[in-house]
Amino acid sequence: MTPPAAKADAGNGTSDSRGTSVIVNAIAVLRCFSAEEPLLGVTEIAQRVGMHKSSVSRILATLEQEELVERDTDSRRFKLGLGMIAVAGPLLAELEERRAAYPLLRRLTEQTGETSALMVWNGRESMCVEQIASPQQVKHTAPLGARYHDALSSSVQVFLSLEPEEKVRILLRNGTISYPGLDDAGLDAYVLRLGDVARRGYATNYGESALDEVGVAAPVYDHRGNPVAAVLIPAPKFRVSQERLQFLGEACLATARLVTSRLGG
């Protein structure tokens, strides 16, 4: 049986057919990944789609640039990237963390009266993959797929608190994580703040990244003990006193622990 990519290569040579062939080949590469085989090398993919390794490498390089695939840190093989979430909303339904969190986020919103959300991390930004909007008229929400790289965002704080200190310093110094005007002394203070986040179990943002918004976030872990997501509560600042901020933080932490439990953590 002729592989899909090989069929596409048998076009009539027009620019349209070549363009179609490129798209078909890229889709064929993406379809190689599955829940049973999430990590694949260039040779494995080339064998499955019937293409030369050099062609597969070029496709993967483009997909990696667009964050549709990424390299596994340990094996250096490829896996699907979080960019897939931003361009393919229906994939959210298959995200394990999202399925585990959804009923608990609904309960959290009912308990607090505020929006609750699930965030994931791609190593340099926090992304919203699920959200239950507050029933109140004035509320803070974000579209699914929205990305955050502000150092003072509560979800960004949570994820950075779980990263090695040197990586945190690199991300802030090179501007990947934004913190305008940050100097060496401020960076040292920020690293200490992340230590407090790790000890407390949740992060707070009391109008620091946006004057009218408050945020609290707590980490979610999988069955291996790896951080895989964060539960977030964003709320209008006028509705949240310092005492209520602590209540929201503790409620967020309790929900994050329940999601962790559902993931086997």
C-alpha cells in the first residue's frame, strides 16, 4: 500500500499540487504521534510516512518553529507541542489534565463565585486550556489558548517556582518572561518571592500585572510527581480584600490538590 506522503508526491508538478503535497506530508507526520507512541524520532517517522529522512527533518523543523511539535528534553525525540492547542480547540477535549480538572473547576467557581481556569506551561509561557466563567456580572476571563509571560502573573509565578533558579534567571534576563525595569537586585528579590510561592503552595498577584485584577494560582502534578498544570482564579480587585485573597488562595490550592489526586499524584 502506498503511504499517504508518497501518493502526494505523485502529483502533476504544478505549484498547487506541490503546495498540497507539502500540507499532506506535514499532516502525515503529525498523525504519526499517538497516545500509545507520543515520542518519535526522525527515522521512525520517515519509515511510517514513506519519505526521506531529510524531508521529514525539514517538516519537523517547520512544525517545531510553529510550536506544533517539540523535542523531548531527555530523549531528543519529537512529541506534539502545545501550539496544537492554540490552533485546534477540539484537541482540548482529549487533554487528560483538562478532563480531570473540569468538574473540580466548576465546583471551585460555585464555591468562590469567581472564574476558575486551568493553565499549562510550555517552558516560557502559561496557556489557558480550560475555564469556568464567574456567574457575576463583573468578572475576569480569558479566551482558551490565551498565553501569559508576565513575571507577576500568578500562574507564571507558580510554574517558575518549580523551575531551576538558573533557568528562571535566564528567562527573565533574556526577556522571554517579561518584567520591565528589572535589575539584578530586583531579580534576586523575585527569586526569593518564588521560594515563598513554593513553600506556601500558591502564588498571588494583587493588581501587580493589571491594576484592576487579582489572581491566585496553585500547581497540579501528575502520577510521577511532575508539575503539569496550574489552577488559576482571576478576579476583579475591587471585590477581593487581603483576607479574601487568602481564602481564594487556599481554595485554589485545595482544588489543585484534588486535580493532582485525580491524575494519580
